[in-house]
Amino acid sequence: MRTTVGIIGGGPAGLLLARLLHRAGVDSVVLENRDRSYVEQRQRAGVLEQGTVDALRACGASERMDREGMEHHGIELRFDRQGHRIDFPQLTGGRSVMVYAQTEMVKDLIALQLADGGPLLFEAEALSVENVEEGSGDGGRPRIRFSHEGREKTLECDVVVGCDGFHGIARTAVPAAVRRDFERTYPYSWLGILADVPPSCEELIYAHSPRGFALHSMRSETVSRLYLQVPNGTDPADWSDERIWEELDARLAVDGDWKLERGQIFAKSVTPMRSWVTEPMRHGRVFLAGDAAHIVPPTGAKGLNLAVSDVIVLARALTHWQQTGSRELLDSYSDTCLRRVWRAEHFSYFMTTALHTDPEQSPFDSRLQLSQLHRIADSRAASTELAENYTGIPGLPIG
Ligand SMILES: Cc1cc2nc3c(=O)[nH]c(=O)nc-3n(C[C@H](O)[C@H](O)[C@H](O)COP(=O)(O)OP(=O)(O)OC[C@H]3O[C@@H](n4cnc5c(N)ncnc54)[C@H](O)[C@@H]3O)c2cc1C
């Protein structure tokens, strides 16, 4: 098999990159190691920045999102039993976010890719990437070795893009001698649930409480997505439905007559918090995008959006290279993306440490945390900083 761009991973980054390249007339093949139903059901993110929404519209994948997605004009910060609304359009000159589940975005992209006959192989596991150095044997053409339908096969490419997430293999094509990894872990995880109940709020509620962080979010008009901060190593089986609702009630408690509606819980999972970046995001003819290159804790809703902004930059660079022969944009890909990545890393770290309760936290630290939250609520400058970062990192190119 031969293609121009070999894409490893059929998550949001790989699928969107394939769509953007298809529109520009650049051929690609996507290899995804899971089956279609697994990829379409994997519960993850749900908040899309304006740039992500624009990219989905530009590649024709927005019809259902525009019908079913929920445009949100703000979030609520809740602490000391008081709610404080952050009004996005007012603070950012009109920006907002779209709540539309990652599962739905992935379904839309897969349907489009298959309808166009775009090569997308499920249960095709990339095993290794070879010959990535520019100018090496075979004219510097890299190969992906992969297993599919019980056989080992080879995909020859002009470039390889690793969109294979944190546990993928593409990263190993970057030699250890040139790679630098940066990591921070956190002493807590998120217990996430999906419940068959209309959301008890119109916008997301980020709640700081002495008992730990809680987030009220939603997936649709009838499905609520809620999270609780829990210790690392927590087994979801130790949390009965009753215990989860009681703890959510306690952490989301607010003065006034607001009430958390309960419903049937149909999914429970625990996600550890991690900040991690690998540099550079390119070596020779291998490029890394999305979670293959960086992870953020989900508190800032940045993971999916960063994956999308990487592939917008990369699609533009690959198209420019195909049309003009110039590698200028490919050469600046890693630096362009990393500037945005580190901004998102900082914002995600800030949101996480401002809202969670560290088990080792001193009373002094707790007072500082509350002071910071009051500052955001009281100061237009501080709330603008949050709103600009949440709705889309300002001042950086996304494509
Ligand atoms: C449990 C969880 C909850 C999350 N919640 C949020 C949230 O609330 N908000 C938010 O913004 N972000 C969240 N994120 C992050 C967000 O979902 C990711 O940033 C986003 O999925 C990144 O997309 P991606 O395409 O880069 O990687 P992925 O979605 O990880 O996709 C990578 C794909 O590569 C495939 N793959 C891996 N190895 C191979 C191989 N060897 N060969 C072929 N294919 C391979 C995988 O099967 C997968 O389909 C969450 C992440 C996790 C894990």
C-alpha cells in the first residue's frame, strides 16, 4: 500500500486531519487499531472551542453538531455556597463554546470519511514506523508496519502522522536522544458518571468545596455528565449510585433554591489527571499531533481542542508542501503548535490547582485558593483572563 500521508490513529485528531487533507486534494490512509463501535462509544470530552467548531464546519462535518450541539455563553464558578457566572461573550468580544460530545463528533467524521471512500482501516494496529530520517534509504520514504486481518502489512508514505494518543507507538520513531518529555501528575483523579436526567443547570458548574472538586456538565438535553474529585487508585465499584449523588449534593450545595436532579446512572469511570508534553512534535518525516504529543488534565476542557488545533496547522502545512514544494510550514509545525500547547498546559494546570483540594494542602493554601477564586469573580481583568483561555487561546494562530 502507498499513500502521501499515513495517519496512525482514528481518534478526533486522525479523523479530522484526513478530512482536511481530503478537502485539499491530498491523499491519506488512516489506520485505527480498535473496531468502529469501540471508537464511536469511547466517552471523553464535550466542550468545543470556536476554532474547533469552525474547523468542523469548514470540512462539512457540522450538520448534526449545528442541530444538536448546545451553544454555551458562560460557565459558573461555585465556591463558599455562592455561584459566580463568567460571561464569555461579554468578556471576549463575542466568543462562546459548543457543548457536543466527542463521541458524536467522532461518529460524524467516520461517517463522512467512509461515505467519501476515504481509506480508514479499523482493527489495523500500527506496530512500528521505519525509515523516518530525511534522505535515508528509499529516498527517505517512511513506512508503517501494521497488522490487519491477521496479517502483517506495510504502508509506504511520504510522511507519517502519529495521532495515536498517549499510549500509541508513533512517538517511539523520535529517537530518545532528540526527545524531551515534561510531566506533572496530580494526587487526585476524576470519577465521571453519565446519567439519564436532564441537566440541572443551563451552563457548566465548576464547584470548589472543602470536600473536593465537582463538575456538573451535560452531553445533551436529556443526559447529564458529572464528575467528582476522588483519590488516585479509586475503584468506581466502591462508589454506589446513592453515594455519588450524596457527594455531588454536598459539593455542589449553594444558597438559594437550586436542586440537583437525580437519574439513572449508566456509566462510571475513573480518569487520572496528568500534564505531559513531548518535544519536538516532529522528527524527520514523522509528525505527532493531539494526545500523542501532549496531555492536559480535563479541568480546562483543552485536550480535544488542542488535538484539533494541531491538525489544522499540520493540514495547512502539508497542503502547502504538496502544492508548492516548500517545507517552510512543515519546518515550523512543532514550534507553532508548542506555543499553543504550553499556553493550554498552563491554563489546565491553573484550573486544576485552583479548584481541587490537594490532600496535603495546608489551611494557608486553602485561603490562597479561595482568594484566587474571589479575585476571578470580582475582577473583570481576572475573569477575562479565564474567559479568553477557556473559549480559545487568544493571539495564537490555529491554522
Ligand atoms: C478518559 C478520558 C476523559 C477525557 N475527558 C476530557 C474532557 O472532559 N475534556 C477534554 O477536553 N478532553 C478530555 N479528554 C481528552 C480528549 O479526549 C483527548 O485530548 C482527545 O481524545 C485527543 O484526541 P486524539 O485523536 O489526539 O487521541 P485519542 O482520542 O486518544 O485517539 C487516538 C487513537 O489512536 C488509536 N491508536 C492507538 N494506538 C494505535 C496503534 N498502534 N495503531 C493504530 N491506532 C492506534 C486509538 O485507538 C485511538 O482511537 C479525556 C481523555 C480521556 C482518556
